[in-house]
Amino acid sequence: MHMAVAAGLSGVVLSCHPIGATQEHANAPERFGPWQSSMEILRPEPLPGCENGCMKEYAHCINQIRVEDVVKSMEKIIESSDKEYIVELDIDICRGWRYGNM
């Protein structure tokens, strides 16, 4: 994400840091996310025990971010851009990848 911002690109960042969690956490996008950029950051709601930041050693809170939300964010970026894009995304493949069914 930092390289994309440096190159002036837009995009969607999936953060494991839950909404409302402390900004002092190592994964907080407010602390280490892209600075002054057009990146859209998607964050999950906190699951029990992760109110101050997801501390699991495996994909936990981030699994709540839906593929449909990522697609919607990308569509918003593409629609607001003056650049041309060719985007192909197979939602079923993304769902399979997300749940380890590939």
C-alpha cells in the first residue's frame, strides 16, 4: 500500500485492525497506514476479545470483511477516477480463496 501511494495510485486496503480499536496498536491504520492518500481502508467490527486490536496469530477479525465490500470500494474508486481500468473479478473465486476452498 505504501508503494502504491508513493506512485500516486488509489486502492483498497484490508486492515485486520477492528473499527474503534486503539490507535496506538501496531496494526492501527491511523498509525501506520497510508498518509494523505486516496486509499480506502476497510476494517472489521471487533470480535470478542479484540476490542483494542486483533491479537490472534491467524486471520481472525479480518475475515469479517466481505468480498462484496471490497468490490464496492473498488467500483467507487474506478467511477471517481479519470483513468481507464479493465477489471475482471470472479466473486466466487474470491469467496473460495477467502474460506480456504481453493
